[in-house]
Amino acid sequence: MYGLTSQFRRAAVSISANIAEGFTKKSDLDKIRFFNIAQGSLNECHYYLILSRDLNYCKNANLFDLANEIGKLLNSYINAIKNSNSYLLNSIYLQKKSPRLTGNFSLWLTANLR
């Protein structure tokens, strides 16, 4: 029980820590990277909630609702960043800088942002 509690706490703290760190980043790509890490920690917490329920340690459905709400907020924030002009411009810059990233997506971006 102690091991599960400890892992759950670390994962939960990691969510807020990565959101805070991502928020302070200047680059949209860095922001998204940290928010994706926060999503991974949130998924880890969701697993621990399922495990706790299956082991009859906890029966609070409200925690599942809170975890889902946090996931929706993170997804919305990531999508808002991805839809911003600065994200698109950063993506184009990176694709010009790194030829291995070229592909259909880069062709679409350059064709639609002229």
C-alpha cells in the first residue's frame, strides 16, 4: 500500500510541476513538450486510480471525474497552442532547419501559409 501511495503522489506532483514549468517556457514547442509530459503523469495517476479501485483501496468516483477534467483542460491548452500562429511558424522554421522532418505536413504548412 505504501509503494502505491508513494508512486501516486510522485505522479500527481509531476502533473502540476510540468504544467508550471511548461507555462514559463517561451517556445510553444517547449510548452507542448512539458504539457505532454504532464499528460503522461496524469495517465499514470489514472492507472493508479483504477488499480486502487480494483484492490478495494478506494471507491471515490469523484477522483476519476477530476482526472478526466484535468485531461480535458490539458488537451484544450495544447490544441490552443497548436492552433496559434507562432506554433505554425515555429514548425515551419524547424522543418527548414532540419531536412529529415520534411514530409506531407511541411508541404501542407508551406502551401497554406503563403
